[in-house]
Amino acid sequence: MEGFRRKTCIQIRSMLAFICCCYFTLSLADSVTREEAKQLRDEVGEMFYHAFNGYMDNAFPLDELKPLSCAGEDTLGGYALTLIDSLDTLALLGDRERFAASVEWIGKNLRFDMINKTVSVFETTIRVLGGLLSAHLIASDYATGMRVPSYDNQLLNLAEDLARRLLPAFDTPTGIPYGSVNLLHGVDKQESKITSTAGGGTLTLEFGVLSRLTNDPIFEQVTKNAVLALWARRSKLNLVGAHINVFTGEWTQKDAGIGTSIDSFYEYLLKAYILFGDEEYLYIFQEAYSAAMHYLYHDPWYVEVNMDSAAIVWPLFNSLQAFWPGLQVLAGDINPAIRTHAAFLSVWRRYGFTPEGFNLASLSVQHGQKSYPLRPELIESTYWLYKATRDPRYLDAGRDMVASLQYGTRCACGYCHISDVENHKQEDHMESFFLAETVKYLWLLFDLAVGPDNLVENGPYKYVFSTEGHLLPATPQISLVREHCLYYGAYCRSGDSRQTYFVSEVDKDKQESNDSRFYGSRTKATYSSEYTTSEPSAFSGLIKGFCPGLNHGQKYGFSYVHSNDERNDYETIQQKESTTVQSHSVIVLPAQSSHHSEPDSGNDHNDSQTTESDVTS
């Protein structure tokens, strides 16, 4: 194993040399001008309509387009999936006519009580439920400029009906949902009890928004319970595995990573905090992110390790990891995001696309993972890094991506999967997320360079993007539905008729500043049953305050489910680590600089934290 690790390190250094060569060559190229950015934005708009019209003319109302044969196919549930997934992209492009017509058709024709199919809980939530909710919030609000006159909450009613049909999936001993559910009959008797961490932990945004729009807490409660159940079963290293048994809570695949089967679990922890203001999600994210950076990060790559021992299992870049630099931008951790994006981009430029898997030991495409199914993740991170830094290298990257898509994947009626990135052979399939995400992030990238005039950048609200790229606005109804105890010294107990708070004895006369570390105070706390009358201080950051008398584990009652053979040594480890802040911990504060690495010389403008407006828009 030691020899394998040495070989892996040598190969990764070789890959770094390859990246540097690619970057130096690219730096000699002409950067994208403002006029060229406008032309590229318009070209991306044409790409959307080539694919959207190809779907509407040849596949609608089936789920997805077969772009080579100009036909359609039902791939998820048989409910015009691509149209639903495309709704907020139509709104973003300002296409009032097609947006209104699509909203009206769905409101009149879509019925979930007529669909006797077993569907993926995860895919149905992020694509269909998220698409319906995003379109509802746009179509029902005059402030968006896309209000549909005839609209009367039809999409919201459909979203609620769909979510109720997904609820039986959560009826498990652990609270972690089954992977699939029948829309008419609930969970099939033969349904697998194994689900992925991403599948069980990436439902909070859509279900949480629905709870706030319908005033029914059940949707938010079941999805948060699933997240807490997954986190309670983390390893002693604060890592989660890839697959888990929803009945026993035992991990059936203990590979920990940031890519396949886990990726969006991390994403929704941070985004649920940003959208809902729930500090429990922030705490879990900080702990999970710290562990990922400590055990998975081999600068600039990420590997998969055993969740218990941290031994390397796969020295592999898989394409789903490419969302990570964008998430790091949201967290304000810019430096490692820049380096990792450059590494991932070097793979794209080597093949014209990112293969599903690239082996860092052999520096070759992983056998059986040679395809590129039009994934958006690297494009998404490119957009976020340009938004944070305004570095023209990201426009250059976007231009290369447009060229690859246009010359490699464009076909008769839309855009095709690439079955092998080494020979660019096309496959007769186009996922709905191509219209929901891939072209959306490309369009936003170039529109940002031109001088943005769109719903996201200049609209009435700040938006959080779901993992499917759907726009979820931070409106008062969604983000401020209930008062959070974010005042200093305040502590809420759910269900109490009166709010209570803890005040540390040493802090009674002194309030801590907002840049305090979120790793808990060891001071003795006293309890009072009266609500504090002190006003919250004004802060520019996202975090409004915390309870200095409690650490987060005490505050939120998080538990860790130990296996018998690790219970004793885990307590010893926790005592040692309780006073240590890991080097890769991140605090979501705009005023803080990154603690993960020294700033790159000559790139100080890339090191600043994102502002509050950048985080959510």
C-alpha cells in the first residue's frame, strides 16, 4: 500500500506539471473581449433553443429527446420532464411567451394521480419538484417581470401533490428515505433498502421551500431528519460513506469522497443554511467540509478513501467532483477552488470533455467511465469562480467549453451524449439537465461579462441554485418564515412556548465579535427562562451570532452512532480534537480570508471572500 501511495503521489506531480504546461500555453492566447462575450452569450442562447425546439418538435410530451434520431423517450416518470426542467431557463432568458405557454400547458395537463410508475426520489425531487417550485415562484410574482396573468398556483398545487406521493419513501426506521417510490402505490415491496448518501441528503431545499409555501412543516421535517440520520452515522473521522441501508443504518459502501453518490450532500448543507438560515446545517457543513479537506484533498485533486481509516481507495477524478470549486466559492474558500478548477479544466482540455472517471495514477481515462453525458458541473464552477474573481481565464475556459459542445455534441435535433471522450463518438440521448443547467451556467457566465441584465443578477431577490440549477429565491416567505435565535446568548428549544437562552458567566458583560470560531466555548453556562431583550448587533456577514456558552454539539444535540469496536477510542479522539481547529475549517464570513493556503503571488484579487450578495445570487 505504501508503494502504491508513493506511485500515486509521483503521478499526481506529473499531472500537475501537465496542468502548468496547459495553463502557460493558454495564457498566451487572446482573452475574451466584451464584444466576444456578447457573441458567446447569444451563441449559448441559440444552443438552448436548438435543443429546446428539438425537444418540443420531436419528443414532447415524452420525458427526453433522442437528438440523433429526432425522437422521444420516457426516462423518469412520463411527465414532460425536459419541459419542466427548462421552465426557469426560459424565464432567465426573458422568453415570456414560451414561459407562459409552458406554465399554462403544465397546469392544465399534468396529473400525477394518473402515473403508475416507480420513480427515483432524488431525481424526481431535484428535476420535477424543483422545476415546478421555481417556475411557480417566478410565474406568481409581478416583481420578477415574468408574471403569468392566467396563473393561479397550479404548479404549486402539483408540487404539493407530487411531494405527498414521495413522502412514503421516508417511512423507514432510520428516517433515511428509500431510493424509489411508486407515485400511486407508495414503496414497492421489493424496493431495495440501499440508498446513496446524495439520494438521502439532497432533498432539503425543494422540500423546505414547499413547507414554507404551503405552511405544512412535514416536508421540511422529513428531509432534515434524513440529513441528521446520515450525519449521526458518520465515521469517527467525520466522513460519510457512499451507500447506506435505510433500515439498519449500516454503511454498505464505505468509500468517502466528494463525487459520485455523495456530492450534493455537501452542497445542500451549505445552501440550506444560506436559504433558510438554519445554523444546524451550517455546523454540519463546517464539520463535514473540514474532514473532506483534511482526508480527501490532495492538492489540487480529491481522492476517495475508506471512511473509517482514511486509506486511499480510488485515486480518481470523477466528473461529479467538478461542482466542488463552485461550492468553495459559496463558502468563501477561494484559493483551493482556483487550483482544483485548473486541474479539472486540464482534463477537459486534454479530451475536449471531462470523462466520468480519470485515473490519477495512470493519467488515463478510467475503464468503463469514458462517457460525457453533457454534465454541467465544471461549467457551474467556472461561472462561480468568474463571479468571485472576474479573472478572464474563466471566460477563456467558457469559450473552450462552447467550442467543445458545438463541434463535438451538436447533432440534428439537439445535443448528444459523448460515449467515449477519446474518439468523441456520439450517443442518441440528451439529459434534461442540459437545458436546466449546462447552457444556463454558460449563458450566465457570458452575460456576467457583458454587464448582466437578468433575473439572477438584477432581479428582486437573491437566488440559491438547487443542485439541478433551479432558481430558489430568498424571499421573506421562504427565508424568514420563522424567527431564528441568532442573537448573542440566545438559544431556542423547539416546541417551547417561551424562548430561552444561555449566557456564559464570563460573557455576561461582553459580547463576542462576529468572527469568533464556531468550535464552542468551554465556559460554564447558567440558565435563564426569560427572553433576552438585547438587540442583535449589525453585521455584514451571513452569520448573525451564536450561543457562546454551548458548543454546537451541545446546542443542537447531535449524536454520533458508534460501532461497538470504536466507541472507546472515539471518545479519546474527541477529547483531543475538541481544542483543535483543523486547518481546513471554513467560516462563512465575507470579511475573513482563506486559511487553507498562502495567497498566490500576483493573484491577491482572487483571495477575497465573497460578499453576501455574491453568495446567494
